[in-house]
Amino acid sequence: MVDYRIWYRHGEHLKVGDHQIFVKENMTGDKPVIFFLHGFPTSCYDWYKIWPKLHKTYDLLAFDFLGFGYSDKPYPYDYSLIEQTDIAESILQQKGIKSCYLLAHDYGVSVAQEMIARRMSDSTLPTIQKLMLLNGGLFAETHRPRRIQTLLLGRWGKYVNMALSKKSLSKNLIQVFGPNTPPSEQELDAFWDIINYNNGKRCFSRTIHYMHDRQEHRDRWVDAMQRTKTPMRLVNGPLDPVSGQHLVDRYRELIPDPDAVVLDDIGHYPNVEAPQEIIWQINQYFV
């Protein structure tokens, strides 16, 4: 296991607007680029299991969304998926990326959808060569939030957040993993420490508003997925209670010529639970 402190020691902060955004990269300038978009409530450290083998073939670029990981965590603040997409686009611009493969998980799939939607009307943006989507709420009607997420989004979310402990967060994380691929104690410790960096846990009741954003932008995002020329593949852990097999079924209903891969016995975090399979999917698809 890569120690998260070493992971973050070898990154940098970029100024995006008024904020400092943590960026992790392994770039040579002569390989295809994979741009990573992580999930809620964690960070780009989620990619640590697949990063070492991928950088032999690809240039890699990841970052922590605003309010997550080692990026700035303003509070109080009105976090939005639209601003998170602005940040992603700014990072591509600052790094001089003209084209890339896009790999997105959970919260990040909504940013990927917004990126696809923007490219429907703006050909000057960097080209997304192919898009791989891991478990995430692609369709507002199929997203099944955990009770803790619903409580955080509600009227008393601030106080629910204050009461959230490492034990309760770990319990909720374990419940979305596959029964045979639970997170290790070391991973749970790392997730908790990263979340709490710079008092980040308090942001949960604000960043959770992405659930409203998904409802607001649902039609635009789904329309873009239905009309885009960008090749897309969904790689899904079907045992995920939030975005599992029911998401795959809806994806196959709504997306023309759907490309969907189901990983048996895997839950919400395929990149953590089945890293070798995700590496294989990337090497097979991003060509």
C-alpha cells in the first residue's frame, strides 16, 4: 500500500481562480494522457493502486476537487459540480493538455458528463479521446444515496456532519464495497485522515449538494451522453447499493449502442477493489 503522505508529498498545488488545487501527475510529454476524476467523499488517492502500473504506458494527471483531499476547503461555501468542472478544465489548460483519455468515478462521473456536454458546443476545448466511467450517479433517477448522505443533504446536515465519526464513516464505506473486497484498516485510516485534512469533514454538508446538481442538470447531461461522438465505456461493480446493477440496466436502456462491463462480486469502488481488472480494462480500451 502506498502511504498517502508519500502520495501527497510528490504532488503540487495549482492556483485556480481564488483557490489552491492539489494536483498529482506523472508526465513525460510523449505518452497518451489519462485524466482522473475521483469520487465523494475521498480524493485522488483513490487511484493509488492503479497508478504505478499505468504510468509505464501513459502520462497521468489527477487532482483533488475543491473541498476534498489536499485542495482548499473553503467553508461556508456553495460547492457546485459546474465549478468543479471549471477547475478540471483549468487544470487541463494550465498543463497544456490538448487531448486525453478520461477516467471518472462516483462524484467525478458528473463532472465527466458536464465536460462531454460542453464539448457538444465548444470545439476549442481539449479533446476527450475516450471516456471510462466507473460506478457513479449518471442518472438522477437511479442514484440510491445512503441514509447518511440524505441526512447530510437535509435541514440538519450541519449537525449530522458534526456527529460523524471515523467509526460511522468507515461503516458506511464498508457497506458500499463488495463483501469479499472490503477496504483494509490502513485504507480506512488513510481515507479518514485525508478527509480531515484542513478540517475538511465540515464541508460534507456543503459538498453533498452535488445531489441537487445531478437533478438540475440531468436532462442536459443525459442528452449529451446520447448524442456525443466520444466513445464511452461503463465499468461497474454490480454489488454497489448506490450505483450498481440497476445503473447498468438504466445505462443500457438510455445510451445508444451501450458499452458496459460488469465486474462480478465488486461494489462501489472498482479502482480500489479490483485494481488489476481496471488496469486491464484501461489498457484494452484506451488504445
